[in-house]
Amino acid sequence: MNIRSDRDQGRKVTSAQVAERAGVSKWTVSRAFTPGASISENARQRVMEAAEALGYRPNLLARSLTTRRTQLIGVVVDQFANPHTQAMLNAATLALQQRGQLSILLNISPPVRSGELLDIAERFQVDGLLFLGTVLSEDIVRFATERQHVPLVQLFRTTEVDGVQIVAIQEHAAGAEIARLLLGEGHRRLGYLAGPDSGRSRLPRLDGYRQTLEDHGLTLAATLAATDYRHALGYQAMHDYLQRTPAEQRLDALFCENDILAIGALDALHQAGLDGQLAIVGFDDIELAASPRYRLTSYQPNLDAVVDSAITHLLDRRIPGDPTLLPGRLVVRDSHRFAGKD
């Protein structure tokens, strides 16, 4: 048999041809390409050298029939206008690729019904779901725990739903640190700009922020709201607040649920000629936060570490336990100060 002629003529190289060249069995070839399989390093090396020489690539579909693992992970997202979502998606898909996994993107942004996309995920027999979205719905949980019996890991949000592994940062501590930063600047009338109703999800950053104010004898002076994580809605929330609130009653500082809302609020202050008159802190530390236009103080959520931990939970198929909470980092720039303050 002329093995090389098959490659030269565009025919697909088979595992049997690799086995013949390496001097091993077809089962040894299969084990060489199966993570965690029992095989000597010498045999693995011979198989890999033969595969490289022949241009062989394993048939993942055929392997999945044996291993019952497709190496396909459903990545569930929404809020594509939010740069933090884009950063999460980039980090997650790259990390999955580095571990030999492929991603199926499931975009559940309205008006899409998540059930329709989950039917697609079921047809592909995904090995797990990585949830990067805002609201973890019941049908997503049922899909993972009852229909497919695959692991479900949620990033950066907490939930009361059973059977879901949470991997996030220490948000309560983050909110407390932001409150202490603002109080240390002398601010006393502190508010919060909230994003969309998160339903089953909670953001402990607000709990930590509020608790720290109460520990200092203060209460949350005002809560502003945006119905989505969009710049225009952060702008509108601040614009409306300025219109309805007399200057002498306005906040000293505002902690915004994320950077996009914070930047919208800063632009509303700029448009009103009030640059630096109200301190602003964001969350997520997106790239735009560091621009000279904003110099936004923000909280960096340790994205790579959270994603790495989440994927480890997913691929190891660990039984869901207590949330895995990792430290983040406060990035101090200028926006948390009043103009003219040291």
C-alpha cells in the first residue's frame, strides 16, 4: 500500500494507516488522541509522529460514539452591546479551544426564545453549558439537569437555582471596597445606578456597597435605573436625575453596575457642563474606561482566572457545590474624585 499517495491524491488518511506507520494497533491510535487515556509516552509519541507525517486528523464524531463526549460546549450569551460580554466570550472560546473543545454559541438576547436554541444544543449533544448571560432561566436549568444531564456553570452572577455551579468574583467585598474608596474621598451622599432586573440572579456588589454605607451610619441616598446595559440608557438615567433633582440635593457619588452605564452617566454630566461635579465608579474595567476622556475608576473582575476555573468545573463534571469566588482588583483612576479635589 502506498500510504503517502493517499495524502497526495487528497484521500482522507485513516487511523489504520497511522497505526501501520507507527507499528501499533488502531486502538492505540485512538487512545493517543483521547485525553486521559492509558497509553505509554513512547507509544503516544510514535502515533503523533506518524499522524503528523501523514496529515491525519481524528474523526471527532466517530470518537464521540465511543467516548459519549462530543467535545462541544454550549456558550450561552446575551447583552452583546456590553463590551464585558464580548471580553467574556473571547476569553471563554479561546480557553475552550486550548483544551481541545469547540464552542456552540447560543445567543439568547431578546426576542429570541432560549428554548429554540436549546433544541439546537440538544441535537449537537453538547457536553455542558457555560452561561455568560444575565438571567438564568428555568428552561436552561432544566435542559442541563433533566434533559441532557450535563454540567451547567454560571459566570459572574449568583443564583438561587439548584444544580448550577457558580464561578464569580468576591462581589460583596468589591462593593464594600468601592464604598470605602468613595467615603475616603469625603463623599457622603452616595447612590447606585442599577442595570436590568436580574430576576433569579443577584449582584452581591450592591449588598456590600450598601452594608458598608450602613456601617458608617449612612443609607443609600438614591437608586437610578437603566433597563439594559447600554450607553444611551446610562446617559438617560443621569440626564433624568439631573433634570428632576435640585443641585443642592444631588448625590456626591454614584456607583454604577457596570462601565457602560458609568460612561453614559459621565457623558450626561459632560453634556450638562457638570464634569467632575459628581464622582463616578464603574465595574468590569473595560478598555474604554482607561481612555483620557473618562479615566474611569472601575473594578477589574479577574476575567481569565474566572473563565479558567469555570471551564475546569465544566470539563471535570464536578458536582455543583458552593460558589467559587475569586478576588478582583480595584483600578483607581480619576472619576471617583470631585473636580479640584486632591
